[in-house]
Amino acid sequence: MAALPADFRWGSATAAYQVEGAAREDGRGQSIWDTFSHTPGRTFNGDTGDVAADHYHRYPEDVRLMADFGLNAYRFSISWPRILPQGRGTVNQAGLDHYDRVVDTLLEHGIEPMVTLFHWDLPQALEDEGGWFNRDTAHHFADYAQVVLERLADRVPLWLTHNEPWTVIGQGYSRGLHAPGYRDYHKAGTAIHHMLLGHGEAVQRFRALAPGSAQVGITLSMAVVRPWSDAPADVAAARLLDGEQNRVYLDPLLRGSYPQDLDQLFPTLSDPAVVREADLEVIGTGIDFLGVNYYLNHIVKADPAVPVLGARLIDPPGPMMSAGIAAKPAGLYDCLTRVHREYRELPMYVTEVGASVHDYVDPDGRVKDQPRIDYLRTCVESIARAVGEGADVRGLYVWSLLDNLEWDLGYSIRFGLFYVDYRTQERVPKDSAYWYRQVIAEHTAGEGPR
């Protein structure tokens, strides 16, 4: 097994709406996830992020836990409506002050911050004006990015514009499972373009504002997609799904163009009224690194009865490790080497990988989550294998630091390294947290991953 770099980041990740709580405190505005989660029938058991893991108040304790368990990096997101309650205009200084304290606390404990600017919590005020269907939202996002950069870029070395555009679009605009709850593939292409345009404009602001040592990228949720058989219909169906989940983002970001074979899904990407002159140049503004999240592994069988995609997804054999999603550790290797092989040599960070397990605290006070340990071990091995074949992978951020609100699935599943008792907000280290601490210690001692 190849050794990982000596300066490899060993971290974990969270997202603001999933962990912070304090939904109505210190001037925070409403997000689309506040609206969505408070709409009956949208989330499991009506769960919301009103309190979540109370990370807004408990971050000093959580940072100490990270330090105690050897983590040297932490990826978290800024809540857009906490900074700009209306999505634009008046800045909420209390919101900026909060993240200022979070960054300083991390640095005091020797933990490198990686900041995500948009992890799905679009201000409701902008959604009321059309959200990502509205081109102006891209410009408002760049303005928001500038506000945050001006305050924090002197101390935060790694930045991400968007987290998982595919999930925002695929689940929120095409399938209606996430906020804002649309079900319209054809219009979803417009939202894709405006999200990517906002990314490009934010990168340009970054280049003008951030110190030269700071770096910026974007995180994509990459999927491994394979056909059920060699039959032409199955191969075509798999390529279409790969286009929806991977190529429609990778191509404009890294090649400067949209794939030409996706008109049946996203016709507006061929509309000059949507994709205007020079837009793709902005979207293709050079990034310093790519974040890769991995949860999805699909086997695709053509089925004309299925609307739009014309295909069914068939779960591959083996255990379901991610909330009923068939993620396979070897798929992480496939995603990392695909970027390296098909697009360009680009630094990468595994910004999320994780497993949901039926966690509970035993009478002896332990959370015995061996399946998560087994899964994460093979993920580390997959990263090392990709590095051995030339991929430039610089860090791992396990999803997630804490059990949290898993979006539409509410609190029904747990991904954290630390168990959260939502009644008391007590944190209990799971066996996986102890395992991760040992892996980090062995690696930093020069023994390599195990």
C-alpha cells in the first residue's frame, strides 16, 4: 500500500444547518431548509434543524474533542442566512463574529479550517425571488462570498464554493426530495448553470481578495455508474446517468463546456438565453483543488417505463453502508483516479465519506460501530491506492464529526464519529472515533495507514 503524504489532512466535516441549531438566534435569517423541514411530510418525523446538535453554542467543546482525538483539520460550512439574513444587502455582524470565533478556536487547537460557503441553506428571501432559477442569485452568492472572504481569508487556507451541486439539483430540483422541493428535470438545467456561474464569480472574487497562500475549490458528489449489461440500451442509460451526476459538473469546471449528450435531461443548457456569452469562461476560472464526496454506486438497467431517465438503478451486491445507498470503498478509488485520468492532474481532498450504522450506547457506555470502522478502513486503503497510482490526494474529512440532521431523513440515521444524545446534547465517542485517532497517530508516527 502506498504511503500517504506526511502533511495529509486527517479531518472530519459538518454542515451548518445539520449541526448548528440556533435557528432564530443572533439575527440569522430563514433558509429554504427551515421552510422545507417545517412543511408537514417533507422530513422524517417532521424533524428540523432548529436545535440539531447545538454546535452553534457547543463548538468550543466540539473543537476540544477534535483535538483530543488527533484531528488536524475540520471542514465546516458558513450559514448564508446567518451572514446575510435576506441573502443580500445588510450584513449581520453577529454572524460574522461567530465564525470568526470558530476559526480562532480551531487555530488555537492546531486544527486547520476548511470553509464551505454554500452547503444547501439558500436564504428563503432569495428563493422567493426564484432561487437558483434566477440568474441574480449567482451574483448574490459572489457578493456573499466576498463578505465572508474579507473577514476570514487571512486565517482560512482552504475554501470551497459549493458542496455537491448534484445533490442540490438532483434531489432539490429534479426529484423533489430536498429543499426547495421541485420536480422538473428540464428547468433544473437552468439552476445548474446559475449555481456554477455563482461558483465561477466567487472564485474570481477569491482571486482578488484572498492571500496568495489560500486556495479555493468546489466539492462534487461523484458517483460510480456502470451498465447492467453490455446491451446498447443499458450502456446508453448508464452514460446518461453519469452525465446527470458527474459530467454535467466536471466538464464545465475542468473542460469549459457542457456535455453535448444531455439535451433530453437539461435542454436549457443549450439555450443561449440561459448560457450567455463568456459564462463558461467564468465557470472555468481555475480552481486550486477539487473536493470529492463519495456515497453513490449505481448499476443501471434501461427501462423505458421510467420517466425522463428511462432507466432503473439496481443495487450492487453487498452491504448498504450509507443510509440505504450502495457505496463501495473501491468506488472512492474509481472516482479519484477518474479525475486524474480523464480530466487533469489536480490536487484533491476527500471532503466527505462515511457510513450510517445503527448506533446506540451500550450499558457499558460504548458505541460499538465496527461496520463503520471496516468501511472507513477500506476507504483509507482506497485513497492510498489512488495515491500510489499518481492521484494527488491531500486529505480525508470523514462524514461526520457528529450525529446530525440528515436532511429529509431527519434524525433517523447516524453518521457521526461522536454519538449525540439529542435530549441532553451529550457527546459520546464511538469506537470509530478511537479507531480514527489510532490511524492518525500511526500515520503521523510514520507507520502509514492501517
